[in-house]
Amino acid sequence: MGESQEAYDRLRLIRSENIGPVTYRQLIKRYGSAARALEAIPELAARGGGRSPRIADAKQIDSEMNAIRSLGAGLLFLGDPAYPALLAELGNSPPLLLWQGRLELLELLDRPTVAIVGARKASAAACRFAHNLANGLAEAGVSIVSGLAKGIDTAAHQGSIGTATIAVIAGGLDVFYPPENEDIQRAIAEQGLLLAEQPPGTEPRARHFPYRNRIIAGLARGTVVIEAAPRSGSLITARLAAEAGRQVMAVPGSPLDPRSRGCNMLIREGATLVQSVDDILELIRHFDDRAESANRGHELRADRESALICETGHTDIGGSERAPVINLLSVTPVTVDELVRQSGLPPPAVQLALLELELVGRLTRHAGARVSLLN
């Protein structure tokens, strides 16, 4: 999508207060365009019992658009033909990806993709293994995606930069993090594909990294973990991959090395042990067979979700219908299906009530289609 009025309005909707990935998707499906969704927000917020969220103003959006142009970057909205299909399957897929690289390199998003992640303070042997693994996969026609962190991420990018590397960063495209990776980040922006969800100029914060990790896992058919501590970000990426129905692979290590505990734990819990390029290629070939069936199921679920949300566009709910949903909510996450079952309300009415509450900052969404009230 170019810099059309619809692109401008979509960016404005995305950058507005309390508009997360699920809310954005529901608003677009319900109202058909970002402009109509923006017009509807004040009324929805009033019904949710709070103040209307702050809508991003023209000055903010003009500034971001100018920054994107100055970087030679592009915008890729959910629903665009070039938006990666596997990433779109996630319930919280990013409404917008900002990308930097040559236009033809967007084809990397269409190729079979494997994520390689691991320890920042990785051993020299593990970094060499990650480099060689990425290089061999790239030569076999597989795109490599990682998070441009020190250690394993950097090695994976270095092994595939001349062929097929995708780096997903937590901050803005023009922010170099970690600073010592400035040279490779610039090189990827020229020879590979650099992706960001945050606006230019955004310094990465701790809360940004889980969002980055879900993009890494969502782009890939499978995630390979090479050295990781038991509570590391790499294991979060592996968990997100498993929740998305993707392959989770781990390289075993010595039980005497603390950096191998996370990988060995993954294998014990069911991840596939891999030791070579051929191991991984075989697994992602099997993924194609499973994916065809899974994608049909996903399309059916998406069609049902779309129908429910569109139906909500013709449904108004009063306080007597909204109250049961609010009464069932607490600070403990609960699935939307459970709210539908216990409230006895039609799914569209429940979805609309949740949308109204989220717009006024009273609701938060969790993985697994769960929601809760904010403290």
C-alpha cells in the first residue's frame, strides 16, 4: 500500500491510544476503512464508560511519514498482498510493519523462513555453528530471521546476510541497538530486509522485545534455539512459535554449560533435536504438509471471526447486555469463548462490549484469546 489517504488513516488509527493489534483488526473489519473507524471511536468509548482515547493528530502522522521517507523505508499493512501470510495467521499480528531494504527483497518474506535465536553471551563454538547453519539454510533457499541481538542472532545474520537475512528490531529503523551492531544493521538495510513495528526514533524498551519476538516466531515455519538460559527471551520466542503451531527445534549442549540448559529443557519438553541443515530442511518440508490443513482451518476461523465482527457492526447493545460481560471480567484472564458461554449473549455482543472497554483502557488482551480487566 502506498502513501494513499487510506494508508495515512490506517497509520493514524494504529498510532492512536488503546488501539492494539486485535482492536485494530476488529475496527477495520467492522467499519471497512480506517477513516470510518476513527469517526466511530468516540461513540464506542462513550458506551464503554470512559473518556475517548487520544487520536493521533496530523502533525504526529506527518512527522512519521516524513521520517519514513527520509529513511527510504516502506509501509506494509496487514492485508497488503506482500504482507507475510504466516505472520497474518497470528491473532495479534502487527497491523503495520515498517521495512528497509531493496523493494525486490520483500520476496524474502514469501520464501520458506526459519528463525535462529539464542544466547547473547554465546560461546564461540555456538556462534560458529549458528553462522554455518544460517549460511547453509540460506544457500538452500531458506530465509533466516532473527532479532539482531548480540551473540547467536548476530552470527545468524552474518551467515546469511549475503543471501537471505531478515532482522526484526525492537525499536525504530533508525535506532541502532545494540550500538555495536550499527554496521551490520546498516548492511542488512542494504543487502537484506530490516523490519520494525515501532515508529522511527523509538528507543527500544523492555516491553518492546516480546512484541519483536512474536514477529520473529510468526514469520517462520520453525524456530531453532542455540544456547539459551531457562528464562531467556529466546525461550519466549520458542514458546510463541509453539503456540502458533510452528516447529520448535533446539541444538543440544553440554549439561555442564549453563548456556545449554534452556535448549536441553526444550528438548526434554518435546522440541525437536537438530544438529544440521538437513535436519531442519526435513522438518520444514513436513511443515508444508501440516500447514495446508492448518491454513484451511485458519481460513475457516478467520471467516467466522470476520462474519461475527461484521455482524457486530449492525448490532447495538444496551447496558443490560453489557453488564453481564463486565460482571464476568476480573483481573484474572479468561477466554472470550468462556465469556460468551457464561453470559449467554451472542458472540458479536460480547466482542463489541470488549472492544468498547479496551478503547477506554479498562481491558487488556492476553495470549490465547484471553482478556482481563486492568487493575
